Amino acid sequence: MTLFTTGDVCKRTGLTERSIRYYSNLDLLKARKNANGQLVLSKLDLEKIIQILAAKITGYKLKDLKDRQPSLGLIKKDLWIYVNI
């Protein structure tokens, strides 16, 4: 399994390390610490970050994501409506 440090994820996504830690603390991501104590994320976590960012663009709150866990299909539909307004 390929793992990415928060620094790698920041470079790939433009997020801050603080945001990544916050999403992890909300249990939106399944980040864990490696042997060096660094927070690491999987490819699945990167996909979840894309879902989180798309949901935020369409108006979802982080609380909504935690409580309801909308599907990526629903978020895509909402994003399409948002873009075509």
C-alpha cells in the first residue's frame, strides 16, 4: 500500500497540514502515524479529500459530511447543478 505524508498531500492538493489534521480529527480521513511519528495517508484518503473539496464547493458543511456521508455520485450531481447555475 502506498502511503503519503501530509507534506506530499499538501503539494498534491494545495491544502494545509492543519486542514488535513482537522479532517483526520473529524474522522473524515483514516490517517495514521508512521514509525517516525509523521501523519500518513493512503490513496483512498486522497480520493476522500477530493470528495471533501467537491462537497465543500457545492455547499456541504464538514458536519454534513461526517453525519450523512453523501455519496460521490450525489456530490457530483450537486456540483453539476452548481456549475450550471
